[in-house]
Amino acid sequence: MRLCVLGAGAVGSAVVELAAEHGHVVTAFADSESAVVDADGIDADAVLSKKREEGVVGDADPESVFDADYDVLVEATPTTLGDAEPGFSHVERALADDRHVVLANKGPVAERYADLRALEAESEGTVRFGATVGGALPILSTIEDVGSSRVSAVYGVLNGTANFVLSRMAAEGLDYEHVLAEAQDLGVAEADPTFDVDGTDTALKGVIVANVLSDGETEYTLDDADVEGIQELSGSMLDLAAEDGQTIRLIVEVADGAVRVGPRLVPENGAVAPSGTENAVQIEADYCGRLGITGQGAGGPETASAVLTDVKRLAD
């Protein structure tokens, strides 16, 4: 498949780097200020080197990528809330041209799901977004394979930064601010970690799951989620939990038409108490019972692998 990749952050760059290994050709690549287009396929090493050294991917205008020869638009620009722009307009333009779309950007799926599906219905293109929930973990594809109507609940840990902070607080008896600073030093937390620690990122993923489970009957956005973060937790709270064989994790629960995110007591060595930056999700479904998925839910190559898995599904 010929790919047009929008976004030159960790995920978009990793897609460009890994595409050839998966049998695909990147014919267009853009960041917010520049683009490179080549019908025969861009030179990934040269372009990524240029981005690192000069801060741009090429000399063309970013808008030029939409005129390139491509089969799939990979939307990997930063997630935005509300109108989900500019990502939503990128998707709209690709679908209007009957191209497929694979999203790593959560905004259009979490904030404008009905609009997204309406555009898809009018296009010859298909939209896939497995990378928006759990990175490399096959959470949405598992729901798809089982059948959304058979899934009654999805719950667990879906943010690696928050999980790192809480697992370190529990293991070392340290306070929140100390561990958060450590996470930032290690590159596990962003300079502004608000979306991760206040529950917003987890809630966006929960909303996407809720939209998939609803299958068009009800549309969910971030405003529909009940969200509480981890900023007020102290080391002593985790110490008290440990005395009873429990710990605290930032848990998302999608069930009974509701999305809830907040710190929850869970068994210390249980299925939804992963360590470090891991994610862990439980899916409750008819006939299957409880399905568990655990692993790395974020990172450039990890999320890019989910993007490329979606591309493969389109090719098949």
C-alpha cells in the first residue's frame, strides 16, 4: 500500500521508518511546516535525518501531500479536543478523495465519532483506528473479532505514565511529586503531563471504546466521561492499600453505557495492576468470559506497529 503520513512526531516518524519492513511505500510525509512527496517512495532515512537536523521533513508545502499518489492516509498529528482539528479535516479530505484512513490521532474518534462514520459512509474509503487505544495492544481489534454486541464491559489501565507514577509510589513509598519529576527525567512523562495524570488521555480511550461498543446507537465524547486523576494521591494512601494486599491504579471502566476513569483499589498482583509503563485491560464478553491483554500501550514503534497492522487489514 502507498502511504501518506501526516505528523512527524514519535508515531508518524516510526511509521515512516517501519513501513518498508511491512511491504508498504511512503509516498508523502508532512509535519506542520513542510512536506516531502515522491511517487516512487521517499527516502525514509534521509527524510528522518533532515527532520532531526533541520526541524523539517522537506521543502514542499504540507498541503501538497493531498495531491500525492497514495492509498492510505495515516493521521498521526497531535490529538486535539473539541472540534478535533486539524486532524478531522485531514480525514475529511482523504475520504472525500475515496482514500482509506488509519488514525493514531484520538481526537476525531473520541470527539466526532458520528461525523467520522458519516464521512466514511459516503466514501469508498475505510477508517481504522486500532492505534488510538492501547498502542500496540490489540484491544479494538479483539472487540471487533469478538463482536462489539457481545462485549459487556472493558476495564483496566490505559495510560503508561500514570501507571509508572503509581507503581513507583507503591514500590518505593514515594510521594506523587517526587515520582512525577523522576518520570519526566526518564522521558516517561511529558514536560506538561496534565492529560496523562488528570485522566484525560485515559478517558479519551474509554470514550473510543464506548463508541465502538455502542455501534452508532449512542455517540460519546469526552464530556460524557466521569473523570478523576491521580494528582491528589499520596504515598501513604498506597501504603495503606498494601497493608490489605491491594494497590491503586488509574482505571477506566466502560460498561452499562458509561465511561468512568479514576483511581481504584485493585489486587496488588492482579490482572489490572501492571508495573512500570505497561497497560493491562480486561474485556468481558459472551462465551469468551474475561479476556486479558497486557503489554506496552504507548511509544513510537509500538503505536506505529498498530497503525501498520490496520494498514494490513485494509490491504487484506
